[in-house]
Amino acid sequence: MFDAGYDPIALTCGLAEAGVRVAVLVRIRSDRVFSTDPPRRAPGARGRPRKHGRRVALQEPASWPAPDDQLAVCDARYGQVTVAAWAGLHPKLWTRGRFADATVPPIVRGTVIRVQVSRLSKPAGRLKVLWLWWAGPGAPDLGLVWRAYVRRFDIEHTLRVL
């Protein structure tokens, strides 16, 4: 689990290349844009196949497809918690940074998870939507994912204050 500031795509790609079988969970900024896979090509279609499908901007709810998985729970600390997940999304990558040596940047798929709570554990603070990138074997357990991330966040900030 990593906080924002780490590159979730580079982590996902690097761990996959190393053959490490782990799940990666990283908080991502709310201004990120992802793509779905393109629709299937018609037989006999000409031209280069598309790499990216529908645009999914996290700040634009109208661009979101229907979630692949959802969870709604009532938590004593955070109130009503709603979690939605979209599997198979990928960002558009360019041949710079980590992928500067690539002739064609890879398509790195993952699950984008949205966590919304009705209240915070402490009264001070503004409610924000938490966006997470998850990549790993199998499908994520949404109940475990949001609780694990919140727990990591609490531990990290407690240690920093101490």
C-alpha cells in the first residue's frame, strides 16, 4: 500500500516484470484520466487497431461506466461507506520517464476504486473522495481494500506525529 506520490503504473509494471505476485494498492489523484479497452474491431476493418476505448475522467461522473463491483456498508467510525470499482482501466502512457526506452508504451490495466464516506473519524477536515489504484491477481475484496488503506493511513500519520 502506498500513498499518493508513488507512480502506481510504474509499480504495477515493475513488479509484474520482476515476476512478483503481489497486489498493489496506491492512492491516486482525483484528476487522473483512464481508458477502457477499445470495442472489438469489425472483421476486415482497415487501419491501425485502437489501443484505448472510452475516456474515464475521475472528476467527471458522466464519463464513468457502470461499476464492475460495489459495496455499501455502515461503519461506526466513518458512517455510510460506499465503494465502487472499475476493473480493466488503463492510463494512456507516453515514451518518457520510466517508459522512455520503450518503442511502444505498454497497456497497464488495473482496477480504479472510489471510496466515499459520510463522515470523518475526526470532526476537523473536509470530506473528500478517496481514489485508489489496485492491481494484482484476482479481483479485489472491496471491504478489505478500503479498510486496509484507511488503517495504513492512520498508522502512518500516527507515527509521523509521534
